[in-house]
Amino acid sequence: MGHGMAASALRGGHRVWGHDINEEQAARFRSLGGEAGSLSDHAGELDAVAVVVLNAAQTETVLFGAAGMVPQLRAGAVVLSCATVPPDFARAMEARCAGHGVHYLDAPISGGSVKAAEGRLSVMASGTQAAFSAARALLSSIAETVFELGDAAGAGSAMKAVNQMLAGVHIAAMAEALTFGMTQGIAPDQFLEVISKCAGTSWMLQNRAPHVVEGDYTPHSSVNIWPKDLGIVLDIARQAEFAAPITAAAMQQFLAAAGMGLGSEDDAAVAKVYARNAGLTLPGEG
């Protein structure tokens, strides 16, 4: 998603430096017109930094680690923190950035790699009006919809937790329904054709079921995302003394998929857990 966002920002007329621990990704972005040079050489020139990583620990490393960005930024620059993180973490990062005169926008994203590449993400954002103002030019290049959810960090991450609760449950439910249908003689392609046009559908079903039908688990969003994201959801639920049994059940299916060695596959591969348990053969598996 970071690569797609960077490409969208580039199309939006911005000068963009794209950096990744995978140098091949960074080189691919430079071939599209991304700027060359290390971040430390150019940090003081930047108006905005979008951090698109896996989790809170990686976000904190990028912002305040040994080569952290925030101390290098000019006063008035803004950080867009796009990973799924706990709301308390977002609030802590906002306070630390403010100590350096840097704005922080709690800005988790939704839409996947395809919408990131099209500049059509949804952003669930919260932060000060100054942070929104500083981020506006970048947001206009990468997002189709920006939800302004409050004047302080935390609200954006809370909304993303709600979204991820539903998204993870819907993917697991799609896998369960598709493979249940197979036990009744319903082929996966027939399941997709019919259910995608009936009341039982969801955006995740329409987006992920084709991966199963095609037997293509090239990761757009990997299995390994979900133990982390649903883990955040369940941690928040425990703190709120809120029971979330359906989320917990979905979590177990993603953990089972990771335990089968499917962690780096597309998250639709959770269907393989159900197929294994029921002795079914999915498309593309012989």
C-alpha cells in the first residue's frame, strides 16, 4: 500500500521520496520518478511523512528510532501515521511529535493495495486542525474519502479497529460459507456468482472470494495481518470489558492459517483451513 500511495502522491504533482527496508521496492519507485537520496539528506525539506508499516513498533522505530524521522523534520511538518495501531499508542505519538513542533495525524487507511495505487483510499483521520491543514495536499492525492473524526489522535485508530473487526470477520465468514457450499455440491465459482448478488454478500466476499475461485493467493493483504489487527481489536475489547466472541472465533481461523504456513499468502487463504478440515480440494490445488 505504501508503494501505491507514493505513486499516487507522485501523480498528484508532489516531490516524493520513497523508502523501504526492501531496496527493490524503493528502486522500483525511483524508476517511476521518485526522488533519489537518503531520508537524512532531505528530511528538513519535507512537508509531510506518510508512515505505512505493519504495526505500532515499526511506526515508533520510523518516527523515533535510531534514525528516527521526527527529530529531523522542520517545525510545522506533519506525520501521517497509517498503520493499524491501538488508540493509546496514537495519542502517545501525537504528544511526542508535538514536543518536536511536528504535527501528527492519526490516519489509518482502508482500501487495499489496488485503491492505494489508484489514489482512492479511505482515510479514518483524527488530529488537530493544524495537522489536517498540513496534510491536506498529500491527502488530496492519495485518498478518495477523508473522514475527519476528531481534533485529537486516537479517534482514527478506534474507528480503524471497528473496521478491522468487521473486515476480518467477513473474510473468515466468506471462507466458511464458500467451503460449506462445497460440501453441498456448490462450486466456488457458482457460490460467487449467486451470493455476490444476494443479501448474504459483503465487500470482502466480493473482493476475496475471486481469489479462491481463481486459486490465486498472491498477497494483496496477507494472512499475517489479521492476528495482529484482530489482536489489537481484542485487546481494546478487553480494556473496555466488552465481549467479542465472533471476532475471537475469526482470530482462531487466521492463527490456524498462519500455523499451516500460509502467513505470507493472501488472506483469502484462510479458506484452506476449512478445506483441510473438511477434506475439500479448492481450485488450483489439484
